[in-house]
Amino acid sequence: MKKIIIYCSAFICFAIYLTSSYAAEMPWLMLLLSGKNNISSPQITVSSVLKPFDANTSDLQGPLSHSAKYGMRPTIIVASNGTELDVLAYNFELTTMPKIAALLHIAPSSGGYKITQALTEIPILDSIMGLANDSSGNRYYVTGRNESSEITLNYPPKNTYRSNIVRVVKLNAAGNVLFNVDLDTARYAFNNNSEMIINPMVASTSRLAVGGNEIALVHGINTNPDSNGIRHQKALSTRLNATTGAITKISSIWCSHSFDQRLLYDGTGIIEHHLGDAYPRDIVFAKNHTSYPLLRIKGTLGDNNTYTRLGNIALIENDSTYRYLALFATESTSTIGSTINGPRNLAIVRINGSDSSIDPTLPDTLAVTSAGNSYTNRLKWLTNYSASSNLHAERPKLIGIGGNKYAVLWEEWSSTTSNIFNGVHGMIINDKGEVITHDKLLTRSHHLHRGDDAFFLNGRAAWMTGNAVNKELNIHFVDESLNYEMLTLK
């Protein structure tokens, strides 16, 4: 197979792109290189550039929902530097080819926020997969194909590395292309035994992180057929040089199946975080390409129902022993068999920075049988929903807000024969999981996104949602006293 250059200048990328089979369907690189989609004006409005995803109408999956077992494709991805935001949002205004997204820069203005730059026709393959920024104002985004309807036992054949399955693009602050990596072929050029990218984000999600001049991308894929003719699902990781776009690693840890993923740059390296149901059946913490269990998940090997929702990891400040705090939701019973076997509660673990072990002084335990073995998990429960209440924590989010304080956000659902959304709740904890400000209902009117992360902005925890009818973006803020505010970008 002919190798393709790993990274390249804009005009060489353009030449390579024109030779691909996908070029006739979507001339998205021509849009990107034209520069005509770059708007810098005080008059930019969301409605003029974007019809955003609306979780209030399009993501009503609760504890009883089959799809809630898996991660969700990103739709509104926010990269925050603490004071300003870059936002990559899928544009639902146009669903035919070519599909596009909008890349917005949002900054404080007169007590609120405004869009200061809009790249209105960011070309995408089918879906957005990740967004990150760096201290120089560069933006990195990833887009991928939706192949679920195309994958068969025979397609794609083994050892057929394909163009325009996943692309990794770097833009500078002005919106100019610095590199554009066709990832499947670039991985093959780096190592001709690399695993193919097949059906990216299948039964999962995707995350992108940048730090230490390294780009990390992790997402779910389908495997080549096994001896029984079955394509399985697993996680795939790729690392790239953030300056050149050159591939540096084509794998990290093994997690199969991996139904949800997170990434975190900790100042020295990029941490991976997975929800696995088989090999291993754990919530996985991965550092330096070695995996460690954070929670042994009850149930049989390969049972897609993990009774668990992945939260995320935050850094602990100024602790010589414990470096990370991880949040998740899981059923606080050992029973298995049904979709729901008891209340789903929030819990945290503290992770040793040296050996990645769990803090043994955490006050609570959860005994489970996982993949045929007995384990006792060490953790700290943050909520105490009971079986009689039929209440559950979903969509957990953890955001450090400074001073070893963390905002914990989640959705409360009740479920008997149907899913009922009760609202978004919050609490403030410290690095030991001790509650500083107790559980408070924040809003019944808006959801947290399953596929997109919350973030830190100007001293508060925040998340972003969209209104598809009014073509607006909403920034939701929560301070350390759990005061809630919503600002609308029209």
C-alpha cells in the first residue's frame, strides 16, 4: 500500500485531499483553506452562524434507556483557558453534504460574554470528535466518519487503511491551517501494523487533549472480525506531536469494550480514563500507558450493562501523595440482572500520584462480584439515594474551582417504569470528598450533556447547552455557594 505523508503544509494537504475518494462527496478542505469562513466582528450572533444541538429535546436518555449505557458523540465541545472559551459546535442547520461545524471564540464583555471570532464553515467528515487549545491560542479539532450503517463482516477488508475516516486539524489564532492529518493513513505510514480506524466512536465517545507538546486522541472503534466472524468494540488511542502533527504513538492501554472515555493533561503527561465492561471490567485510570482499576464493576464479563456512569478526573492541589480525584456514578448494591438493580449514587476515589493506587483511608466500601471474581472497592459515597426512593444520579461532572474545592454536577432521575428527569443538582466538595456545600437543585429547565464536558470559567464551574429553535447558546454557571446563573448568547 502506498504510504501517505504524515503531516504537511496546507497546499500539500490540499493536493493529497483531491486524490481521495471522498473528495467528490465533500470538498471540505477547500472551504477550510479559503479563509472566507473567518468572521471577526462585534456583530456576530449565534443565530447567524449556527443551529446548535439541543439536549432538552434530543438527549432525554435516563437510567432505563439502552443508549445511556454508552458514551455519546460530542456535539458542543468547549475548551476553556479559564477566562475565555473556544467552542466547536456541530451545525444542525445543514445535515446534507458538506456537513459543517462552527468554531467560536468567546470572551468576557460588559459583564457578560460575546463571540469575538467565528469560523462559520469548519468542514467535518460527519461528526465532531474533539477540541483543545494551547497557550498560544492555537486550536486543535478532530472530525470523523459515521460508519455504523456501512460496516459489514467484509467491509472494510483487513489491511485497507482509508482516507477521511478521522482527521486531526490544527488552526492558529487567526484560523489558518497549520496541519491537517488524515489519521488512518498517517498511522499506517508510521507503522504498517497499526490498528485500522473502523467506525470511530461506535458505542462510545471521543476525547482530545493537548499538553507538553503532545496531542492525545482516544475513541471507540470496531475491530477486525475474529475467528467467529464478529467485530468487537474497543478503545483506540493515537498520540501526535503538537507542533508538526507527526504520529508518535499508535496505541496506549487495552480496554475492550470501552464505552466512555476521558483525557486529562496533568502537567507532565496525558491521563486516560475509560469505562470498560470486559477486558478489564473496570473504571480504568491509565498513566504512562499502564492501566489501573479505580472501580471493579459488578456483573458478568462483557455485560454491556455496567450499572455505572463515567464522570471525570480532576487534579488535587498541593498534596504530596494524592494527585487525582475521580468521580463516577454506580449502583450502591451488589445485585445484578435487571437494567436497574438499586439506586445509582455518586462516589469519588483519590488516586496516588506515584503508584496510582486508591486511597485506603476512604470511608466506604462496595463489595462486588466482577467477571467471576470477588472484590471490595474502596470509595467515598457523595449521595445516599435509597432503593425506596427510585432516584438515581446520572451524567456526573467534576470541575476544580480552585483552593482544593470542586463542583460536583449531576442529573437526578427517578425511574419505575419510565425515566423522569428531576433536574440538575450540584454540591461542593474538597479534595478528600468532604462536602462543603450540600446538594442543591440548580435547574429543572436544562440538561447536562452526556457527550460534552463541563469546564472552569472565571472562578466558577460551567457547562454549555444549545437552543435549536432560537439558535442560541447558553452558558450555565455555578459558584462555590451553589448560586446558579444562566447567560444566553443570541
